[in-house]
Amino acid sequence: MESLPPPQDSPPPRQDWPAPGTGPVHPGPYGPGPHGPGPFPPHLHGAPFPPGPGPHAAPPAVTSGLAIGSLVSGILCCLPPLGLILGLIALPRIRKRNQTGKGLAIAGIALSVTSCLLLTLGLVTGGFGKAWRSVEEGIEGASRSPSTFALRTGDCFDVDGDLEALDADVEVVDCAGAHEGEVTGTFLITGHTAWPGDGPVDGIAWDRCERIGHAYAMDSWALPEDVWTYYYVPTSSSWRAGDRNVTCALITDGAPVEGSLRNDETMLDADQVHFLKALNAVDTALFDEPDADADEDLAANTAWAAGVRTALTAASADLKGHHWPAESAASVAALVEELDKAAAKWGELAAAGDADAFGERYDTAYDLTIWGSEVEARTALGLADEGGSGGGEGGFGPEPGESV
């Protein structure tokens, strides 16, 4: 095969370059190169590296991360054992690896030992527990803003300014002392993606807070005369910010109340609970009376009367079916007879064919919902025997729209 001639534009050989393997040896900063012992031409390898440590110089000493961790853990008193352990591990490694940070490790060990001793002393003497409880109380107090939005079930409170204002400033106080309000419960409004309006929100709050109030203070006769059920609800603006919470409360519009108003199932015995549940159902039925008179809406009024009759009949059956203590059995039996008489009259009221007949029977039926034997039964069972806010009439607060 014919060989090709060399390219014509190849540069002529430099006469001043020494032949490979000849000439004086100049080790240079990197020692012998791949083309001989001499230095490489500057135009092939660029200018020499700037002075200073090159790639083969000894690396600078670094600070031990364990030493730093030991110091930080020693400073943080909640982690004293960790700082001690890290410091003890760091010291031998610092010597072996020629690292810095010995002082940091020693300081971390010293701080950790001191923290451990203080922690042990606190646990033995109980001081740590007291301090932690103080911290918890401080966090609790700081995390709750002084407004109706921060109230919780069982809180007793005073209000600065308008008692019924949604954004009123409140002060949570000891229930044993005088106070203006007591929270019976809270709940979230669900099932609405958009603001439902003041009316629907008010209706939801009224219905739920009435039931929550009856469960929180089962014996309505034990409530002072001026105590009513109120509720704090979201506004259209707070709703847009995500507020869905309703706070139910018992609030006095008279003199402040002393002592908690709570008397629920956790505070009553089985006989008291059974008695109150039976009669509270009658109170609830009575309180559902329509706003319209019989001459305006006869159907609604007769339906309400039928509901009261059903509640009276159910209460009678509940009282009959319970085994009562000897001291209350006779009075409860007498109450059952009164409930049965009342149920019969409310059945006649429900059967009224026109508004006049309804009006004629209304007072007679209502009079039979005040039972003389109830006071005797309450006394025998250890319940309030003088009507307060409820008074046997189911009075658990203002109508919807009167509360906030």
C-alpha cells in the first residue's frame, strides 16, 4: 500500500528543544513528566500554578463535628447525656485524625456533666417537676387568646364589655368564685361549603346548644333564675377565614354566679340521671311550641301537642320501668299518675278540629304539666326541689336570634 506523505502544514521541529532523555534535569514542582525529566513547554501546559499549597500538599486541620455537637448538646440542658457521650468519643478521634476542637469537646463534657447533676438533683427533690408544670401553665396561658374564640368546655369566665358580643374579651376564672358565664360545650358547623347565612347558623346553634346545655346541666331547677343559654357563632367574615366553631354557654344577665353550674351524668347517681332524662324530654317537647298561634297554623300546633303527649307517655313508661329506692318510690309512683292524666289531655288537644277547640283545651292541658308530686320526688332523690331558671317549664334560654 502506498504511504501518504506527511501534511505540508505541519510545523517544523523546534531546534531549541532538547531531545528526549537529554539535557539537564529540572524536577520542577511536579517531578518528571510523561515526556521526560525536563519541564514541559509553557505553550503546551499553560502557565505554572500560582504559589501556595498544591494538590499534594497536606490538607488543613478541620474542627471535629463531634466536638461541636458535644458543646451544643451541653448547652441545651434537655440533652446533657448526649453532650457527654459525644465529647468522650470526640477526644480520641481528634488526636488520631489531627483535628481541632479539643477545647470544644472538653467544654461540652463539662457542661453536660453539670446539666446531668442538676437534672438528677431536680428529679430527686421534685423541683424539676414543679418547674415543668410552671412551664406548661405558662404555655397554656399564652396559647389561649382572651376572646370567646378561645373558650373551652367547663371554662368559667368574665367578660370585659358587652357580654354577648362575639369578639368580647374574656377572662377565664375559677368556677368556685363569682363569674358571668360557663361554657357547656363547643361544636363545628359541618355540611356547608359556603356561608349559610345568619339565620341558618343561628338555628343550628340554637338547636345544638339547647341539647348540649341540657346534658351539661341536667337539673335545670338547680340553675339560678337569671341564667340562660347563649351561644357564640361564626360571622360571615370569620367564616371566610375558616371559622366553623360554635361555643355554647350558660350566662347570667343578673348577679354573677358562684360555683359551677355543671350537673351532668358524671356528677349524678343512676336514679337521678334516670329521673331527669325522663322529665327533661317532656320539657324539650313543651319548649318546641310553634311561634304561630293555632288560628294561624292549626296543623303545626296539633302536631306539637301530639309530640308533647308522646313525651309524657314515654316519661311515664321510663319511670314505671325503673326500680326506685324505697324513700322515693311512692312519690315517683304519684308522679307517674299525674303524667298519665296530662298525656290524656294533651291527646285531646292534639285532636282539636279547629282553632277554637284547640284554644279551649290548651290551658287545661298546660296546667297538667305542673306536677305537685315532682317536688316530693326530687326531694327524695336529692335533687333541687325549688324551680330556678327551668322551674319545671323547660326554660333553657332565649329564642333563636336573641343570642349571639
